[in-house]
Amino acid sequence: MSAQTAEKLAYMVNQIARNMALDDHPVASVADHVTAFWTPVMIDMLLAQDSASLDPVAADALKRIAEGRIPAPQNSATDPAVHGSDAG
């Protein structure tokens, strides 16, 4: 997709952030909206973009989305629930 499309996505997520600014939990509301209604391709494009053009609420929502996109284990050999984790 083009740079113009990425700019449009940034514009859209900023609009969503402004509309949800008065919610009790605006960052969570924006993150929930984006994950519920946007395609994975749209989200990936936005995550790949520099967050300087984003409203602070939108930027925090995207950080929250990115943190939740940890891939699931591919098989039992990579599943910490099966083998535990060496992380302290």
C-alpha cells in the first residue's frame, strides 16, 4: 500500500482517538475499536509507521495493540505452558 494510505490510516486513528478522548479509558477504547474493526493489514501498516504523526492516545493504543500481538507457540516444542520458561 502507498504512503498516502498510511497517512490516511494515521488520520483515521487520530479521529478515533479524538472521539474517544472523554471515555473513562480512552487508550483501551481506541485499541478495542481498532482491533475490532480494522483488518490486520491496516493495523500492520499503522504499526510500521512513525508514531510522531499520531495523537498521544492513538500512539498509546497502538503500543497496546503491538504488545498483544505476540505470536502463539507454533508447536508443543515452543510452548512455555508445556516446557516451562527459563525467563526469571
